[in-house]
Amino acid sequence: MRKLTYGMNVSLDGYTAAPGDDLGWSVPSGELFQWWSDRVGATGLALYGRRLWETMSSHWPTAGQQRDATPADIEFAHRWLDMPKVVFSSRARAVEWNARLVTGDAITEIRRLKADDGGPMDILGATLAGAAMRAGLIDVYAIVTHPVLVGGGTPFFTALDARVNLTLVETRTFPDGVVLTRYETRH
């Protein structure tokens, strides 16, 4: 069975995006960017919600070809393009860049994907992850906390019907006071 990880940048007050989908507070240091790039390189399958898919697919397919692209940008862009992706959306009509579209029940498909053979899966996008969280499908939480309070926006966690017990398995400090905490779900 494949492991499903939910990991994103989070403000100290628990948001993945500030009001207006502002992500400007989460610009990574070089070291953190490399950590995210290595995660993408190790991901067997990425599960995207529509909004985050639109953000990522509007930038990364051509980011490595820009005149000002750094070697790290080029590496991330190649890894992102190579990584298999599933996009969950009832609004999108088509997806590209090594992705396939699922318009049906996300939880049923995520359960099916978890039961398949293959490398680890990442779930990306707070709304999609929230549905998987409520269904008890997330095995690992990778919370990259930035020392900023944004006051509202898109929350990392969703309301749950039952408590989820976690075990801390990793902590790491990055430049600028950013802290990774990684937890595994105790079943």
C-alpha cells in the first residue's frame, strides 16, 4: 500500500494561503526550495486539487526555459514535468504535463490509488487534502511553518469528525526561521 503525504508551506497561524490566495509570505530560501525539489523528485504520484494545479501548471512547464532561471529552477521544473500527476476537478476540461484528470469521486479514486503498487504519493491543495483527511487517508503530514501571521485565508487543516493521533518523526530548521515538522498518523 502506498503512503500518502500532505505537505505544504503554512503560516504560523495555520494558513496555506493568505486572503486573496496570496503566497508571497512563503517564498523559500535556497535550502528550502531544494528540499521541496527533492520531495518532487521522490514522489511517485502527486494528487492535485484544481486551484493549486492551476497555479503550478501556469508556471512550471516553462519556468526552466526562462532567461533568468536558476539551476535550481531548471531542476525543479524538470522534476515537476516528469512527476506523474492526477488532477481532481469537476471544472477542468483537460490537463497536460504528465497528468490525468479525475472528475468523479476523489475519495474513491484516492483509496484505489493508495492500494496500487508504486512510490509514495503527495496530496497537494488544502481542499482536496481536507477531504482525504476527513476520510482518514493521510499517512504523513509534512508541515513547513513560516514565522508569519497572515490572519486568514486557506487553512491547512480541516474540521474533523474524530481525533487523529500523530507521532513526530522529524524536525528540521531552515533559514529565516522556517521549521519543518513531519508527523506520521498512528492507526
